[in-house]
Amino acid sequence: MCKLIDRYQTHNIRTFAPTRAAIDDFVAHKDEYMKRTVWSDPCRSWYKAGTQNPETITALWPGSTLHYMEAMAQLRIEDYEVKYEGNRFAWLGNGYSQCELDPTADWGYYIREQDDGEPLSLGARRRILTGHGTVTDNVGISFTGTGSSTSGSAESQAKL
């Protein structure tokens, strides 16, 4: 959300709102996911609007907290209807970089010996974010359906 607010403040945006299609698709995905969880059991809950109906589950993310954090890290502007104040390209300004207007800035900042920028692919960014490959013996929940809960064993490592 902060990335959307930053874009709002710097890109001449008058209003933004999620599209009806994005809302409907998300709710359909959430409803399908919830069918496989404890929330589909017949019990009363605030999350079910005080009913026992499993189809009224509200205010829950369809996944884990880590899943939520990773999903929300990237702005999906395509899911929003955006209206601009005037010309949508006015944010381009006068054609000069802020770097060019700063007499103390290095105009060749992009020339370097090695690539130190953010990876372009989501998979590469996720590997850096999660520290992929840094844990050698992780005993936890198996999401594979194989029944093994020891993900650090040689057998499970071979399957990876």
C-alpha cells in the first residue's frame, strides 16, 4: 500500500481504487482457499459474520503470514483503476533527472564493476528475501503431502 501511496504522490494521480474485477477475483480465490481450512467447519465466528455459514468468511488472508508479506511486497497497479489530474505523463517534469540538478551528485552512478541492483525476477528477489539456501537442517511442516516432516534429511534434500 505504501508503494501505491508513493506513486499517488509522485505521478499526478487524482484517485485510485481496486477494480471490481480484481475484487471479485480475489474474493473467489479466498472463498475457494477457505474451503480447505478449519474456517469451513460449522461454528459461529466473527470471521463468519456471526453465522455458521462457511461461505461468509471475511477479513482473512488466504494463506500464511509469510505468504501475505511476499504477496504484498509488489505493487500490482493493474488491479487498480487510476485517474490522473491532468496529463498522466506530467510526472516526467522538465526532462532532467534530479541527479542532473544536484551539483554534488555523480552523473555516472550507474557505471560500476559489478551488478548491485535489485534482481529483475520475482524468484531471484524471493531467494534473497528469504535467505534461500542458508538453512541446512530445517525441521518443520511438510507441505509436500509425503508425510515426512524432516525437510533437512538427505532424502528430502535430494527431492529438492
